[in-house]
Amino acid sequence: MTTTFGRVTRIEVDNDVRMSMKDLDIEFEVEFDDDTNPNESIIKVFNLSKSTLSKINRNDKVGIVAGYETDGSGYILNSRVSSIRSEWEGVDRVTRITVIDGPDLSNKKTKKKTYGKNVKASQILKDLVPLLGVPTGKINLPKDVSYPKGYTVNEKVVEEVEKLAKACGAAFFIHKQRLYICRIADAASSTRFTLSSDTGLIGSPEPYENDGERGYKVKCLLQYRISTASLITIKSKTANGQFRVRRGRHIKNGSDFITEIEVVKA
């Protein structure tokens, strides 16, 4: 791959602050996966000016654009600042920005409610999803389960939504501040990507197995196109064919500028 040089990293905060790796030393670790637990990402900026630091506040919108000048760049994170602090590490003043991708859904509750006979899951979800207070990315149930004896919800909204989604054959997760209830395959963007030694694959994918899930751990040069549910074609000595991304992280740290993912057969 010819894009080892010409790296791009830009941090945008509330459309007022722009920080570029051309001017500052920036590190980050951006997590993504297909579950409802909020992902925590960390941004570290070295020797940020006090005037710029004063403009960054908790709950500000924050985005990271990363990639390469020759291969393009794009957003790998769109979320909000959870906390910000600066401290000295040797001769450097390091500003650490913590970003939480999505709210804590565990405290969302509703009153106990009983639905009548033959109620469908889609009807119940129509009532429950707005209570979570998260913008919708996509809701598309593979099957709309019917409950002949009716259905009763308890006070914990997220648990009910997870249960209904699973019954309907759908995944339920938050990604880039949006809620998805659908098959993982339906959540992917139209962008598809082939990963090989020519396009940034590092080493050979390693097989893994965890709680019955089998797939491969893959490492490549940072690729902004890859995220939760991405469909990628892998060409390597150990893994070949189409795969879905279940989870991963984008990393910029020292000389590292990489993406690490876990994928399963599509």
C-alpha cells in the first residue's frame, strides 16, 4: 500500500475548534462495537494552548477525521465530550478528552404496561424506543413476532428492547450516537472494502472463538471506512471471503496508525 505517509488527523469540537496533527501531537483510541453499552474513546492532545483549551467543554460535540491524503479521510467518531482534563507528563502538558458514544441507557424506565392479545413486537417497540431518547439510525425487524397471550413490560426499557429485538432476530446497538434495531447486515453503509496486503492488511488474521462466536482478529493500517457492521472482503493466507465487523478500534499512538477489528463470516 502506498498510503503509509500523508496521514491525516483532525479533531473538530462544536464547529469552533479545529486541531490538526500538522500543528499538534495528537493520539486517540476510538472503540466501536454492536452492543448497547456506551463506548468510551480517548483523545490526547499534547501542549494545547490555554486559549484553545478554554473553548472545549463537557457535552460539546466532537468529531475525529482520520485517514490519508492520497486515499481519503473520513469521520471515525461523532459524539460528545464526557470529560476533559490537562496534566503535566514530563515536559509535556497533556490534555485528555474522554468521549462517550451514547447515553447510559440502564437508567431509562417506564411504567409497567400490559398489551393485549396478539400484540406485535413492532407495536411495543414503537412505544419503548422513544423513551430511550436516542436518535434512530435504522429499525428493521427481520421478523415481527406476535404475542398471542399479550405482553407485559417492566420498568427497564433497555432490557425490554433487547429482549424484543432478539426475539425478532435483530441486533440492538448504539453507534455514533444513533440507535439500531436490525440485522447486522442491514446496519452497514453502502461502502464495501477489500482488505489485503495491497490495501493495508498487517500480518495474517488470527482465528478466535468467544461464547460460541467464531471469527478472525484483523489488523490493518487505519481505515476510516471500517466500522460496526461494515462488510469487508478479506484476502489473506488465513482468511478469505466476505466478513462482517462486530467490534474494533482505531488507534493513533506514537508510530501506530492502525485499525484492529474482530470479524465473523458474512
